[in-house]
Amino acid sequence: MANDQHATWGGRFSEEPAELMLKFSESVSFDSRLALYDLRVNRAHSAMLCKVGILSDEERDAIHAGLDRLENDIRNGKVEWDIRYEDVHMNLEQILTRDVPAAAKLHTARSRNDQIATDMRLYFKDVCRAIDERLAVLLNVLVEIAEREREVLLPGYTHLQRAQPVSVAHHLLAYAEMFSRDRVRFAAAADAANVCPLGSGALAGTTLPIDREFAAEQLGFVDADGKPRVTRNSMDAISDRDLFLDFAQACAVCGVHFSRVAEDMILWSTREFGFVELPDAFCTGSSLMPQKKNPDAMELLRGKAARLQGNLQTLFTMVKGLPLTYNRDLQEDKPPVFDSGDQVSICLEVLAGALGGMKVKAETCRKAVSDPLLLVTDVVDYLVRKDVPFREAHHLAGKLVRMAEVENVAIDRLPFDRVKSLHDSFDEDWAAVFDLERAMEKRTGAGMPGREAVESEVRDWRERLDHGES
């Protein structure tokens, strides 16, 4: 390999890197996806160099024209990435310099360290925005189903045992709360990314008279008032990977959420539960058993969640022992975050599609929720209203459950005299607590599953989503 094809650091060395080292150390195979961001950074940097007098207007214009041609080639798939130049930055610089001699000045007053840090912050701003859009779509799907199925009741579960009645809407809006918090996390990551590190150099800036604020404005690193936001410490700007961790953690938490939804849907779609039917378009069959309809999309969502957690752990382990500032280990920070961004994006689309095509089996839900044991806690409340201490009321309700089991009768069918023998506070109206409609109507407090409370929540969600709120 001729020296004019060598990386920019080649002047220090007496021999070329081994071919094996080139294959081992290259990153263009994965960071080439940053090419368009890198061109934006090159435009802003060259414009800044011209502003401070390092480039002439003619040199700047020639570089910008070359960048435009290069962008067109990239978008049309005409650029071939060469591992001899290690990364996306040097590949683009080599191609551009062959076309525009003035581009040999382009790397003035910067390092690949602050260049890649800036590229990645642009990437994070974009990917957080894209994920937020997918979360908004998913939330709309959840709210639409909640609104449509708000009259359908089914058992809520703890320990995977039937516990108390809730509505399908209330259950789905629990997921909405989770994904709403995810939007907050991604918004925070996007805000953290909105600070420009360009001008930090390798670690200690430059002696040249650059204008960091101008470059930041050119790239859109500005606050709500349009004022530029730049990093405050050059060493931190180069070595900081908090943003990577924040983003990967937001992805991992989001993965936990869609994995929990998937687990519920897998259970609900079994014959044992039978609460929903998942759409054929998001299920598959068996190569052996013709009758099977497997919830593969939901199972893959669970698996993807584990992958996202692994990406986060990779980043934590990579960064934990690194001294300031840049270390080559950090080249490996990009595959985990790229993968997390890609996987969260497609997972949210799949989940929205699968839920959007899901059918709620109202009759099966009705049969399941008719179990009177779901309202035993209401017996406790009945006794508490009669001034029975809660612990005693709880114990008495437990005795009723045991009595019904021993006598092999539904709890709401126990003879009144047998019930009255347990405590004088029981009156003939005691079994009214097992009226499901009554039970739901009494759950009127904020955040409860009563009809009015749920309808209020649905309206509130619809208003928030219509106004673009999380």
C-alpha cells in the first residue's frame, strides 16, 4: 500500500500495517452508516474554517460542491468502502481529496475524535426522533383498542393467578403508561445529544482561532432560543459515553416493556386463556403439526429484549475501566447502539402491527371474569365499612373462601346462616358485593378500572396524543 493511501497517522511509522491488522482494526464496515452525518460535519467545519480565515471562499465552495457530489454518490450506492482507510471519515476524505485538492485542508483544527463524537450525536438526535414516532404510533394503537374494547372485562392477575376484575382498556392503558415513560427517556437522550463536541480536537482543542459556536449552529446544536450548545470540557467531550449508555438503557427498558406486553399476549392467545386471537400475519405455523398457530412475533419480541440488555451490558463493561481520554476500545461502542436503535425501531413497528390486528374474544373474557372469587376483596371492603378492622375482615373473607371450597359451592352461593355464623356484621345483602357491574362502578378513583375512570383516561390519552404529548 503506497503512503498516499495510508491513514493520516502514517508519517510516524516505518512500515505499513499488516493485512490482518487492517481487517482487525477497520470500522468502516459498520460506521459507514454515518456517512451522511459526516458530510454534514464536513460542511459545517469547512464553513467555519472559511469564516475564521483558514479557508478561502473559493476553497470552501469547492469543498462544498465536492461534498454535494459525494453525497449524491452515497445515496445512489456508488461509493465503495475501503478498509485500508480504516473508517468512514478517512474513506470520505480520501475520495473527496481526489476530487477536490482543497479538501487536504479540511481536517485542519479537528481530530477524528471530535469528528466521530459529533457524527454520533447527530445520529442519536435522529434515531431518538424516529423511535419516538414509532412509540407514538404504538400508543395510538393501544388507545384505539382501549376505546373500542372498554366494555370488555377480564381477570387481572398477580402471581399469574386470577386476582381482581379489570377492563381490557385498563390493562392496555397500563402498557401505554410504560411506553409513555419510554418517550420521556428517549427525549432526554435526544436532549443530551444536542450539545456539539466539534472543536475539542484529539483531547485539548487547538491553537487555531476556530469558532465552535458557529459550527454548532450550522449543525443544529441549539437550544429552544436558537443559541448554540457546545461541550464545556474537551477531554470529557472526547471520552464521554454517558449518552451511549443513556440511549442503550432507554432501548433496554423499552425492550422490557414490549417483552412484558408480548408475554401477556402469548398467554392470552393460548387455548387455556383464549382472551385474544393474534393476527395470522404476525404468527407462523409448525413444520410438523398442521394445527399450530404460534405467536412467533411475540416470542421474538421477548428475545429481542434480551439482546437489548446485552448491548447495554457491553457498553457498561467497555467503559468502566477506561482512563481519559480516547482509547481504541471505544471503536466498539457503535455496533451495540446501532443494533439497539435498529432493533427497537422494528420491534415497535411489529408490536403495533400485531396489536392492531388482534381480536379480543369478549365471550371468553366474560366467562373468565364471572368467577366470583375475583371479588372476595370486595367482601373485605364490605366488612370494613361495617367497622370491622381490616385484618379481621381479611381473615373472615379467607374463611368464606375455605368454606366454599370445603362445601364445593360457589362463594356467592353460600347459605346466609352459614355466613352469618362467622360474624354478626354480615347482613343478607352481603352477596351483593359479587355483582360485577356494581364492583366496577365503585372503582371510581383516579387510576382505577371503573368505567368512568377508564373513559376519562381514554379521553385524556386521546387528547395528549392529538397534541403530540407523551
